[in-house]
Amino acid sequence: MIRRAVAVTALAVLLAAPLSAAATQSLEAVRATAVNWLQQHRTLPGARMTAEASPLDSRLQLADCAAPLDASLPGNRRLTARVSVTVRCPVPGGWTVRVPVSVRMFTNVLVTSRPLARGDGIGAADVHGEERDVAGLAYGYVAGLDQVEGRSLARPLSAGTVLTPGMLAGRQAVRTGDAVSMEASIEGVTIHADGVALGAGDTGSRIKVRNASSGKVLDAVVSGPGTVAVLP
């Protein structure tokens, strides 16, 4: 009887005691994993990144992961101002969480120093470097003059515009200082003369040229590589 009484008492104590809660994963650790992965794997050379993960729902209960957390950007997507980083516990039956992260990526880009016209070539005097947040530039950016060498503008630009690849037309058919063949039509007769380009541009661009013989400066339209049509 005594043994039975002891057993009943022990059982009562066990039933009265609260069950120990299962260990849960720190949500702050999940957020930190997303941010650290972006900074380590998606920061551009020479750039600086700031990233801030949004708070996760405090009601979210994740089992404590027995392995280091794993992170990735689904589909190897392009980095934008707001991304969703997948963080998972890489063990059998592990959990997966998507963490929204706000990103800013600062690096030097080319910005126009003065208003530029359609068809203009781009030189060192036309642009300068500025540090900008490129994560928010949906249409990309141009980082150096080597990326625009021989190219002309597809549309006019105002001063202070970040140069993007979509603003560039094809390679320049004529560059400043090039010797060009000038064609002029007078009463149905085509006259050819040698000239020097005073501007640069692709086919269809309007530039000024100097007649090599007379020195007169004329308006012309680029008609092809090394050739211009003088305007009346």
C-alpha cells in the first residue's frame, strides 16, 4: 500500500508540473541570415550595401534548427530595392521562411554634366561620376566611359540624368574630327566634297561639318559611316 501511495503521489506531481516547451528558432537569427547572405553574395565589387530585413510575424514558431541556416534568392533574381530572401533549415523535415529585405547599393555611375542632344557622342566632358543607389535603378546604369565608347544617344538628356544602357543608340557612324565625305544636292545634281566632322553621331544624327577646302561650317545629317548629307 505504501508503494502504491508513493507512485500515485509521484504521478500527481508529474501531471501538475508544466511540460518543458520545445526549443524555438530565434526570428532575429533568421532575419540576420537573410541580410548577411545578401551582403556576402550580392554586393557588387567596389560598392557598399545596406540591407534591412522586415520584422517577421511574432506568432511564427519555428523549431530550433540543428544545422546552420541556409539562404538564397529564388530563381537567382536580379537585386532590386526590395527582395524576398528564402531562409531554410537544411535538415530532413526542416522549415522554410521568406524574409522581405530592403536593399540599397551604392556605387559610382555616370551622370550627364550638361544637356545632350539625340545623336550626340559621349565624352569625358559630357558626364561625371556620382555615387547613387543602383538597387533602385530599374533600367540599369552605366559605370564607365568604356561602356559607351563609339555610342551615341538615342534621345536628348537633361543635365543630372543617370545614364542607362537604354539611352544609347548604335555605334557612332561619325566621330568628332573624322574626315567625312560630304554630299550636297543642288537642283538634282549631287556634289561631293571632303570635310571634317565637328560632332559625332549615328546614322540620322544632325552634326556640323567643316568644308576642308573653304573652311565653311555647314549643318549636315550623318547618312552612313564616314558620310554626311549637307542640309540646305
